[in-house]
Amino acid sequence: MSESISKSELIDRFRSAHAEWDAPLARLTPEQMQQPRAVGEWSVKDIIAHLTWYEKEMVGVLRSHVFSGSKMWDIPLDERNKMICEENKDRPLAEVLDESHRTYQDFIQGLEALPEADLYNPNSFPGMPSDWQPLEIFSNNGYEYYDEHAQEVKVWLDKSKQ
């Protein structure tokens, strides 16, 4: 994302993408959400926990106004994602869903509280590389993944009907 959008447009994109993400989830039973290998190697619960981890990291950045987070960022992406999945595999579904809901709300509140100029100024977040744009970091670790994962869940749902 290299376009300039306003803070309100960014928040609208988050809300719209989140609604699109929630739509297929609303069609699932708890058993379906926990079915192993529903979407590739992951259950839908695993995907929810995965998305929540990345959003939670961004909430930390928004709250602290410092670009830092988990040491897991130093681990290659695929390995990090496996670790996130492993950390959450034994958590109850209700707990994962509750954390996901809270984290999304915290993310939106953090964006709402952020001065708009900070979306375009990496210097507003000590530790952020100067050639990065906070807007892109928040989008890449938030709503841009909703569509991808929502499509995967929809495909799985359609296949399971057959």
C-alpha cells in the first residue's frame, strides 16, 4: 500500500475488511472452527489466533508509540507462524475468540487515538526504520490479511458442503 489515505479511511477499511472476515466465521460451528487441517495445515481457530497475534503486536506499537515487540519478529515468517500456532493449539476456542474480539477493538481504538500525521511519519515511532510508513505496517499486520484468510475459509466451507 503506497497510497495516501486518511485515518478515517484506514479505520473504515479495517471495519469493512473485518466484517468480511467475520461473515464466513459466523457460518461455522465451534467444531468446524477447531477441525484440524481445515485450511491447509491450520484449523480456523489457528487462523484466528494467528491474525490476533499480529494485531496484538500492532496494538502494542500504537499504545507505546515505540516500534518494538515480541522477539518472535526476529524469527523467519514461516517459523514464527508455526510458533504462534503451537502456542495457541491447546487454548480453548472461546478464549481465542474473546482475545481476537478484544484485540480488534483495541486496534481500532488505538488507530482512532493516533494523530493522523503519525500514520505517515516513522519518526513518530522510535525504532521504526526511516524508510517505513506506519500506515503500511498497521495495514500489513491487520486488515490486509482478513480478505486472504476469509477467502480460504469460504473455499473450505464450499468444499465441505459437497
